[in-house]
Amino acid sequence: MSTKIGECPPFEGGQREAQGVLFFICVLLVFPLAAFAQNPAQRIFNQPKFQAATEFISKDHDRFVRELIQITEVEAPPFKEEKRAKAFVEMLRQSGLSDVSIDAEGNVIGVRKGTGGGPLIAIAAHLDTVFPEGTNVKVRQQGTRLSAPGIGDDSRALAVLLMLVRAMDAAKIQTASDILFIGNVGEEGPGDLRGMKYLFQRGPYKDKIKMFISLDPFGPGGDITIGGVGSKRFKVTFKGPGGHSYGSFGLVNPAYALGNAIARLSRMQVPSKPRTTFNVGVVGGGTSVNSIPFESWMDVDVRSESKEELNKAVDTFTRLMHEAADEENRTRTTSQGRIDVDVKLIGDRPFGQTPMNASMVQTAAGVIQMFGMNPTYGSASTDSNIPMSMGIPALTLESGGFGGRNHTLDEWIDVDKMSSIRGINIVMGILLALAGVQ
Amino acid sequence: MSTKIGECPPFEGGQREAQGVLFFICVLLVFPLAAFAQNPAQRIFNQPKFQAATEFISKDHDRFVRELIQITEVEAPPFKEEKRAKAFVEMLRQSGLSDVSIDAEGNVIGVRKGTGGGPLIAIAAHLDTVFPEGTNVKVRQQGTRLSAPGIGDDSRALAVLLMLVRAMDAAKIQTASDILFIGNVGEEGPGDLRGMKYLFQRGPYKDKIKMFISLDPFGPGGDITIGGVGSKRFKVTFKGPGGHSYGSFGLVNPAYALGNAIARLSRMQVPSKPRTTFNVGVVGGGTSVNSIPFESWMDVDVRSESKEELNKAVDTFTRLMHEAADEENRTRTTSQGRIDVDVKLIGDRPFGQTPMNASMVQTAAGVIQMFGMNPTYGSASTDSNIPMSMGIPALTLESGGFGGRNHTLDEWIDVDKMSSIRGINIVMGILLALAGVQ
């Protein structure tokens, strides 16, 4: 017998009001009651309270969309997440969590107490976006399609956390485990996972969290990130004497060294398996069009699924940077000073893996299957890298719905209700299956 | 008979107090009185009032240095000259000029009325520096060596204007011409000579100024800029779809197009005669290290003494920019969009020339010779380009003293008194020879 709820007909638009009910009837039809005891995923479906929570999610979806927009429109550049953190604290409280605070690193943490007897579980979405201060974060809405920088990565997940708190309260769900709801800082860019590093390595919850879920970013809900892709990030700075563009023409120019370095890097060969990537994300430097700059720089990201390939790529990249500086020193005059290059490590995300046979992975896969989807397993560089690298079971899950173009100004998601709430239900199912419902 | 005052012994440090007197005695010894009538340069030396003014300059040099520091420490980035403009208005008033105001473009203009009968002469120093907001403009002083961004280019020249006003008043000098003392905006970088364009082409003095002197930058005083080097300045922007550094690896990246464009440009061949130059001054773009940027850009300066060579260089440069975009579109996938390049003209300084045989040039050369120096003639891209391009006689002169590294954070000048006041005296001599002393 198939255990796929996907055999039920897909919900139609006109049936949305009733979809929670339809959905539960489906579950009852497909799973004989005897099966519910078989695993945590099935047991959670056996809980009328879980059903009540899914019904609440369906009814509360409009508020979810409003909050998602509200969160998105509070800008949260790397290292400047405070405004969004403050807003999110307030929203978590309004959603029913009383024990909420901002930790020393800037993470928002709210505790939902369990009855005891379960391991401490943390579920997190990141507050920060990749976008700098001043980016227009106003949400453009066309039907169910919402566009704005950061809306899917990771505002949607933050709104999901609020929804989970409300749905669990509405359904009077008591878990065995305490659950930490976290809106964390420092996932993107230069943040270098600082929120997680504090949480797992220095803060009051150090050594206490036994399982970790990161929601990041949007996506239907079938994908489980069990591998933490390692990444190293660098600021490469070429420095030179600078000078007047006309009067000092012929002096070495750090911008030319930078350009030649980028050109060399753009031709670097990396394997597609194990997936290995590199990126020039930001460039800068120089004071005016008519001055030879005294410094030109770029931020570079190198990632790989394999530690060996990452190290190889980093070695090649570093060599190319020095070659570019040397070339500039050979090409123009160094009478006023040479080009020096500084390759500074600004980010180092550790590798990590939650084993396929870990019960956390099995439980998550079981829940996903119950929602009619085939779980897929992948690797990425997310907040889960930190617990994974420490041997703490951790997964990164999709926050539901669909969308595209994250990390661009054209980032969008679709909050079409069926896909949107299914994703939320999957996350809730996994969380509750792990936390144990009384 | 030589007319070079340089045959007098150089002033020694210990003689500084007396140098004005010594200097005048020298003049009397070297030039028989009969020669004074020969040309305007000589006539000016015949004026006891000119001598009195040079004496005042010698005595007032400490104040000059204080004001020079004061001006330098008010930052004046391109398009943000207001703070320095306001300070300079106040300083011009304190120096004795009553009729001072800020025009619609932001230029400070003070009028020193003449007795009539002479052509209107303008003498200008530029308020703006090449340095952006937030640059540390605190002056470091080691003996007579002063270091700070902008101190020689063009703070020293602004302080010279103040000194000229005071010296002329102290010596009760009345000129035939009205003289406009100007602290103008927009000489550097993106300013694109906006101060001069307003002054000569739109403002109330349009068509009225008959001779123009720009003081820019420091230098002993023997150099006369009679050629206006043409320049064209561009903002080159590469735009692409952007994306996630890991998830979208393989998409075209505007930073790679930029890097390759800079690399190509860095190898562009230009003639050394007529002197032709290019520069990448500022680069920017991108939002975070882990995002493929949606835009990367640079500011480029191309200059030449020859219109034909400038056009050739600009054509080559423009072709290289498009080749770099094309290369990126061939090298990576354009499935989410292509790299487009926009080459936007952001500055266009017209060519110009004040003929060698113009009386203004002859007079300036005569004064310089009287101070024992051989005048040299050059071309540069300065505020004088505007009047020169309109056929209005214009020169750019050095503001005195010596120094180096302008347009860098290490910019410095030396205010060693002998060299410093000689430069001021040369400028005053040229100005008064042109304006006619009653």
C-alpha cells in the first residue's frame, strides 16, 4: 500500500476553505489506523491536534501573507539586523510566545516550553538579507506573486515561525521537547554564520540544543539539506601608491591588478562533481575618476561539497591573485611604490553532514512522503553547517511555496495557498514528529 | 643685461624677516629704472605698492599657513563643497572683501572693484577635492611639511586668494580692472568643471570675464598651463541577471565582464606624444559576497593633448568594453539573462589653448622671469579648459611652494617660507600686471 498522500486529488482553488478538512479525510483514507504507530511521522498524523493545527494554518494564511510582507519591508542588511530583530520579537510575542529575547549576538530567541522528557529542539530562520542599506524592500504584489529583495530568503521562513507558534497554540499542542524559535543574524554574506556560532559555541544554549532545523529559503518542502557545503570567503585588496590620473599616468594601478585578477579567476576550472563554485560578489575601491586608486578590492566566495576540492580551488585562487599583482608590477612603473596584494579570509563555513540514517533525517523524510512528495537530499551552505560540523543532527528545510531569483533585486515568491500551506504543514509535521506531541 | 632676479643671492632662513626688503633692493639693482616702462611685468616692479604688498605677504605668512590648514580640514567632496564654501566666504570677508556671495552653482565669488578702465579679470582656486565624504582631512605637520588629502590641490591656492586680498589692501593697491576672486566648485572628478561652465556659460558673469587665472595646484610658480587637455570620462556599467553564488553558479557575472574589461583596457596602447592617458579610478557594484552581482561598474578617465588621439583612445576603449561583455556572454550561461554594457559619458572637458603670443602669456612669462625662473609651458585639464575652449584668454598657474602625491591620502606640501612666498608673489605680480596698478 502506498503511503503517499499525493494519491488524493490536488486541492482546487475553489476548495481552499475546505482543504484542511479534505486533507485530513485523505489521510484517514490512505493510512489504516494500525499504521499510525509505525513511526514518528505517522504518529503525528494520528493526532487530532495536528489536524486542528493544519486547519488553523489554512484559516490564518492571509495573516501569514501580511506578516511576511511586513517582515520583508523592514530592511536587514548583514550586521544591521537590529530593526528587523526588534520587529520580529514583537511579532513573536503577538503570536503567543511570551519568553522572547534578543541574545548578545542579536539573535531573536523565543522558548516554547514542552512537558519535559524530550530533547531541546531549535528551529531557525535568518533575519539578515544579502542586500545593503538603502535597498528598496517595498513588496510588489501581483495576485499571489510577491516580489521584493529577501522576501523568500528568508522572510517567508520567519513568517512560518510565527505561524507555527500560533497554530500550535490554537490546537493546544503540547510537545515533550522545549522548542526554541529563532530569528538569527549572520547567515548571509559577511555574517559568516555568526548567529549560529554564538548559539552553538558561546551563548547560554551551547551544548543544550540536541536537534536543529533551519528554514531556508522558500521551496515546496520536499528537499532536505543534510550536507553542509564548506565555503571560504575572502577580501582581496590590491594596494598601490595612487596618484593623479594624468600627471602620474604610467604608475602601477591597483584597479588594473584587480581587473586582471578577476579575469584570471573567471577562467579558473572547477569540477562540477563534487560541486565546486566560486564567485566575485562585490568590488570596490578608488576615490575619484581622475585619481589612480590607492586601493581596489573584491569579495570572493569559494565553495565545494568536498574539502579537498575546496582547498585546491582556494590554492589556485590565491596563486592567481599574486600573479595579477606581479603582472601589474612588471607592466607599469613602481617608482612611487609597488602593488601589494592582501588575501584575507573573511568567512569560513565548516563542512558538515547529518547522516542519511540519522533518525532526524528518517523522520523528516517520512513526513514529506506523507504529504505526497519524494524527499530529495542535498548539500548547501546554511546555518545548519555549524551544528552539522559539531556532530549535532541538523537539517535545512524549505519554508514552503515557490519562487525564484533569490539574492537578486527581482526576488519573488508565490503565496498560492495550496503550495504555501503544504510547505508550512510539512515543516510543522517534521517539527512535531521530532518534538513529540503529548 | 640679464633681467633675472635669480642673480640675487637666495634668501637664507635667518634672513626671512628681511627678505621682502632684500628682494626689493635686488630688483632695483638688477633693473635700471628705464627698463620699468618696457612691459607690464616690469612696470609692476616699479610700483612701491607692489613692494609693500610683498612685504605684507612675508609678514603675514604664518596666518596664511593657519588658514591653509583651516581650509584643508573642512572636507569638500565633489558635489558636497557647501561646508567649505561657507567657511571660505567667511574667510574672504575677514580678509577684507565685502562683496562676497555664493552663486547658484555653489561658487564663492568676491568682487574687488577697480577704478574702471580695465578688463574684468577672474582668479580662481577650486573648493572641491577628489576625496569622498569621511576621508580623514586632519593636517599632519612636521616642521614646514604639511600632509593631508587636498592640502595642495587646491587648499593652498584658496589660501593664496585670501592672502592676495589682504596684501593688496595692506598696500592700498588700486587696480584698473575689477577682479573676481573665486573659490569654485566642480573642478575634480565627476564635477566636470560645473563651476566654470556656470560661470562662463550661464551665470551673471557670462560674457563679462575677459581674462581668467586658475591657481591649481601647488608648485614653485614657473609653470604656465596654456593648453587645456581634453578629457572624456565614462561610467561603464555591466548588468546581468544576478543570482545565488552557489545555486546559480555558471550564470554570466557582471564582475567577470568588468574584470575582463579592465584587463583589456590595462593593455591599451596610447602615444606618449601627444600625451594621451587613461585611468580606471573607481570600481563598484555587487551586494554581497555570496551573490552574483546584478551590476558592476567603473569610472574611467581618458585624456589627450590631441583631439584626434583622444577620439581614437575613446573608440578603442568603447570597443574593448563591448568585447568584454560579449566574451562573458559566450563564456557562461545566459539562461537567466545576458550581460549588457552601458558606456555613459559623465564628463567632457573641452580642448582649449591660449596662444603663446597672447599678451596674457607674455605678461605672465615676464613676471616669472623677473623672479629668476624660466617659464615653462604645459597642458593640463583644469578649470581653464572652459574659458580656453571659448577663446577667452586663460592660464593655470601654480600656487607656490612645493609638494607631492596629490590625489592620494599621502598628499603633502612644504610651506618653507622662501619658496612659499615667492610663489604667492609671482601670482600677485601676474595678477597686478594684468589688472593694471594705478
